[in-house]
Amino acid sequence: MENLVAKFGRPKKTLRLISFNEEEGSRFPDTFTGSKHYTGQRVDLTMKDPAGIQFDDARKHAVAELKLPGVRHELPDLPTSFTELHIEQGPRLIDGGLQIGLVTAIVGQRRYTVTVRGIANHAGTTPMNDRADALQRAVDLIVALRNAASQLKSDLTFTVGEMHVSPNTSNVIPGLVTFTIDCRNNDEAVLDQFEHLIHQIVETPSHAKISSSVNRWAESNVTHLDDQLLENNQQLVDHLGFKSVQLASGAGHDSQIMAKVTRTTMIFVPSINGISHAPEENTSEADLLHGVELLAASLHQQAY
């Protein structure tokens, strides 16, 4: 932004840099609380972090730290357009030898918890044919669900990321198991179909002494980004001579919140080895600069 002003002078439209808190929901059990607040969406101020601290108390403490000269606390007006530059967080750009990804949409997400109830019993004295092993049933369900997902659509992602086993003792047959499911796709119909399959597979009885149930606790719809800004950025990236591709984002972003209230676009740069959310996450300086160059050209087109 400083370079644009130095090179082209005062823009016709205001340029604003926004830093949102808690996109990831890493501390509190909600995501995008910063962008939700900015766009006027409801945020639960009573939710608590693992230490029992209430969100509103943490918010007030953080805001108090910003009582500095020149800091204003009123919300600025919503912009006429919003552009987000981000790493891809996946392997498609780096594997394809591409420099830029232009985001068409952000996938819809659904998250579930599956609960399997069996009977905890002695590992040595309970015959194999007389067990109500909740963990074995959970493993069978995970295999069946993964197979169902791959057969439904190849780009439907299916992840079991969290599992709890009780009593979690080496010499006791597990009596209670819970595990999470995270599934994502850029087609709501596919997510609807898979949700139906999840219920069908999980809730179909397989053992007289074992029951299993599923609960959906998070859902976000597919977000389609602005077609005209996408087309404009495609023309700019072609003019700059960068190799690019149009693609959907498999991760969530503040852009999906901003897209509800204003024209929104996203630009991706490659992630080395497709790694993110890990210490090895990295992007080359050259690719970072390509992203900045395209961002500058896009902002110049939008604001001057």
C-alpha cells in the first residue's frame, strides 16, 4: 500500500489493511470471530477457553492493551471490495509448477462426532466371540465411512482427527469410543449425500450389545467468491506472465465471512511441499513476491 501511494499518489478509493483475530478458533470454540464482529454477525461472548476464561473478558483485556495514541475503537465502514492474499496450504500449486492460484470458491465444511457404546470388560477372560468392543466397531466404521466418501466423489475430503477411548487401559476392552469426522467439498449436494451416508452407516445396528450415533456440531456452506474480481485478477496475472490456475480453497478463511457483505476475492501463492499448520510450513521468497506483485496490481485496479 505504501508503494502504491509512493508510485501513484492518493487513491480514488480508500485502501485499508485489516488484521483479524481468531480465524482459526485456536483459543475459543468458534472461528472467524474477528471478521464476524466486523461484519455484524453474532459472536457468543460467553464462550470459554480451556482455562475457563470467558471470551468477553479476554476481548476487553485485549482491547485495553490498544489504548495508544492514534488508535480509534469504532468499527470502520465495510469496504466495497475485499482481497485476501494467502498461502495455498496444499500441494496443487507447488506440484504443478505454478506461481499463483486464483480462488473461485471456499469449500463447505461439516464436522461430526460419532459415539460408540459397547461394554468394557477384561481383556484376558472375555472370549473373542463374546465381546462388545467399542474400539473395534469404531475402526470398522471409520473404514466404511472412508470408503463411502471415496466412492461418492474423489475430491470429497474425509478426516478423522480426534479420538477418545475409554477406559483407555491396555488390559480392558474399550467400552466407549468417540471420534470426529471433518468432511469438505465445494458442492453442497455432495455434502448432503455424504451426511445421509454417515447416518446410514453409523446408525445401522451391527451387534446386539453395541450402539453408535452421530451428531453434527459444525457446518459452513460453500462460499462462491466474486466472478468479476476473479476475471480481473486472471487478466492481471496473465499480463504479469505468471503461471496460474483457478481453484477452490479446501481451507476456511475470513474471506468466506467477508463475502457475505462485499465483493471478495482471494489470491494463493504456493506452499513448499504443500505443508501448512506445521512447523515446516514455508513459502519461497520468490513466490511471496509474485503474490505481492499481483496484489499490488489488483489493488491499483480496484482503488485508482
